[in-house]
Amino acid sequence: MNFEAGKLDELAKRLTEALPGGLQTLKADLEGNFRAVLQAGLARMDLVTRQDFDVQAGVLARTRAKLEALEARLAEIEAKLGAATPAP
């Protein structure tokens, strides 16, 4: 998954700003390291984008609706077959 560079940059910047004053001199170097560590950690996770998630949720909703419609049709056909077949 590709993460927005801007969001990773913002998170790395926030982490750098949270450092004690003495470490602020290493700001640029630490910010780059934070960004790399965050990107590597997030890349290892099995994540999807919100857009991909929403697309799959839509597919699932349509599939459920079709399944319910097919189940209703099957019940109707079974009822007709049961009514047309005399009991032994």
C-alpha cells in the first residue's frame, strides 16, 4: 500500500517537534529517520486504502443483496414445487 507522503511527513515532523530541546539540533536527520521507520513499519502491515475498503464494502453489499434475492426466489420455487407435488 502506498501512504500519502504528506501524512508521513506530518507525523515525522510531529515526532521531531516532541523531542527535548537538546535533540532539536538533529531535527532534519531525525525527521528523515522517523519518516523511514514509519514508512517501513506501515508497509509491513496488511492495510488497504479507505478507497479500496469502500469499494469492497460496496461489492459486498451488492453481493449480499443478490444472495438474498436468490434465496427468496429459491424459497418461492421450492414452495411451488412442494404445492405441485402430491404427498405420498
